[in-house]
Amino acid sequence: MQVKCFDQPAELDLYAAQLFASALKEKPESTLGLATGSTPIGIYEKMIEMYENGDLSFKYATTFNLDEYVGLSPDHEQSYARFMNRHLFDHVDLPAGKAHLPKGMVSDLEAECANYDRMLQEQPVDIQLLGLGHNGHIGFNEPDEELQGGTHIVELEHATREANARFFSSIDDVPTQAITMGVGSILKAESILLVVKGADKAEIVKQALQGPITTECPASLLQTHKNVTVLVDREAGRLL
Ligand code: F6R
């Protein structure tokens, strides 16, 4: 596991965007695993800049997002589908139909999970971008006695709903369930880029990288992967 610490968040964002650009230059038809949340927004901004300067193209790429809320349609303001359009897809040359997110508003959620896993198996992720939850979650894999390997439905922890309530009018509007790639699927990626920013994540990133490998901190399972790069800003990395 390689850990890189940056003084300025903007330097971190540029470095991460350049890693994706290099991956796409080397293999234009790469499959990219993408995340939502506050952490990747700056990275997506840098990717858009690079695309506009002709330094990055998604023309032959395929993307899979980690997760989506259950019960929100793709055009709901706070759906992750809308988030991805707003922050990346609407601004770059990724062909329509090549961006995949789990569908959170289908009648048969179990079939959707199986379908997502089948697509991931057919197009394995080359490089997976991850943020880190305050409780150690990756995707929406919350701490638990057991973790599931494949795509599945999760009950969101109150703390996670609280953390995400800032995007909704009130916590009552935050969905209680999500559909997420499992830790097993995440660990199948060829390479993983974990990005962590802010003083409030200093404790959990230390636990994830240097603490015991335990399902009670899902991100700690990343210690078992052979090709993980962790990018932290100074505040998040201060205990490492
Ligand atoms: C989002 C996701 C989550 C976030 C995590 C951190 O697709 O999978 O695991 O990465 O909750 O969120 P932020 O970046 O908002 O702190």
C-alpha cells in the first residue's frame, strides 16, 4: 500500500486526475470504478479541465459507480446518477450508455444486484476510486459482523444518513437504504485509489490503514489488496 500526503487538496485532486488520465492513455477502453460524495468533486473538476485541454478522453471507457440510494429515480436531484451527470458525465466525452450506476428504483432490487454483478464480471474494474466514510465504510458497506461480497441492499446507518442529510431538506428525506457494490467486488479491481480529506477523517484513516483488518472497519480490508494507493491531505494524514 502506497500512501501519499499532499499539503494542498488541489494538488491531491490533480494527482488523482492524472492517475486516471495515465490509465486511460495506456488503455483507452479502461473500466473505471467511480464514487460520489464530497471527496471526488475536486478530482472530477480536474478531469474536466484535462478533458477540455485535450489531455484526457473517456471516449472508449466504461464506468461503474459504487452505489445509489434505494427509492430515488435517476433524475432525482440527490440521486447519485444526477450527481455524476452534474460533476462529470455532462462535461466529458464518455458515450451515453457506458456509464453504469446501480438502479435504486426498480421493482426487483435483487435482480438489479445480480445484473450489476454480472456486468462487473464481464467488464472488471481497472482502477477504482474510493472515498472513506467516518465509520470506515467504503461504498455503502457499513461496519458489521459480516460483510457481503457482491452488490447488495444495505440499511444505512443513522450516522451515514446524518452525514448525508446536508444534501437533503432534512434527515427524514435521506433514504434509509442503498444499493452498493460489495467489498468483494471492490477488492476485485486491478488497482484502487482511496482518497481521504479533512481532519475529521484522520482517526478513521489511521484505523483503516494501520489498525486490525476487521469487518467493523470495512476499509481495513483494503490492506489485503495488492495495489492500493492512498491519497490524503495534510489534515486527514496527520496521525499516519
Ligand atoms: C460514495 C461512497 C461513500 C463515500 C463516503 C465519503 O459513492 O461510496 O463511501 O465515498 O461516504 O463521503 P464524502 O466524500 O462525502 O466524505
